[in-house]
Amino acid sequence: MEYHVGCLAQSASHVSYSTSFEDADMSLEALHLFCDVQLSQIKPNEVTPVALISACSNLGALSQGDMYSKCGYLNLACQLFDVLSDRDTFCYNAMIGGFAVHGHGNQALEMYRKMKLEGLVPDGATIVVTMFACSHGGLVEEGLEIFESMKGIHGMEPKLEHYRCLIDLLGRAGRLKDAEERLHD
């Protein structure tokens, strides 16, 4: 690791060397080196995302894509998401949540719709992150539609966290009376 950290001090382009290695150790090393790059405030170059996607692919590290989206590296998360051959609900939840947390409600909603078009069934977490995106993006009617789809379309019983999202959605829109009525229903 000391050698790689020394290389890191010279240039961020050294992250890219790991793309030529296919074994898990070197892929893991590429991810660790990228963390060092981030901490050192050296700006990664254009090869860095390719190295990271390759490393994640070699390791099957889907959680790295989740980390990228949560940390605001949405372009990198999208690139990783796009190369995944087998996207599941967890992958979609990570992307929707990443868009939601960073104020991209429309993109989160688009990802939710894409998930459904691919035949995946939303789970409770999908509903939470999508309603969060709607709430913070001012997409009140869309959020209400998603909440209503829980029972009507997906056969899920809303839990406390779903009602919290509903209250937040309506409260941010100034519709407190509507929120109170829905709680009593």
C-alpha cells in the first residue's frame, strides 16, 4: 500500500493502473486507492471512473455504486448502474435514493418508473425513497400516487415509515388538513 500511496502523491492517474489487473486483490486495491485520492483532494482524471467501474465489476461490489450515489457521485453511480447486467430492486433503490438525497426528484421518479417497466416490483424501501424524492422535489401528486399504489397495485400495507413520508410530502406542500385526514382513514 505504501508504494501505491507514493504513486498517489505524484498523480491521480495512478488509479487507472488497476484496470489492467483482473484479480480481486488489485480491484480492491483500486477502490482503496480511490478513497485515498478523495481524502487527498487530488482531482481524479477521466480514466478513474473506468477503473472504478471495472474494479466494482470484478468484485461484484454493488454496494460501491450505492456509496457513490449517496456521496453525490451520481454520474459515476449511473455509469456503474448502466453496466450492470442484472439489476435488482436493491440497485434501483440505491439509485432512486441517491437522486432523492441530492434533490433530483424527477430523475428519481424516472428511475422508479424504469424499474417498474423492467418488471421489478417495488418493495417498502422503494416506496420510502421514491416518496422522499417526491416530497423534496415538490412532486406531491406523484408521491400520493405512489403511496396509494402500495395497497391498490402492490398489495402492501403501509408501515410507519410510509406514513412519515406521506406526512412530510403533504406538510411540505402546506396540505396539513389533508395529511390529518389521511392519517385518520
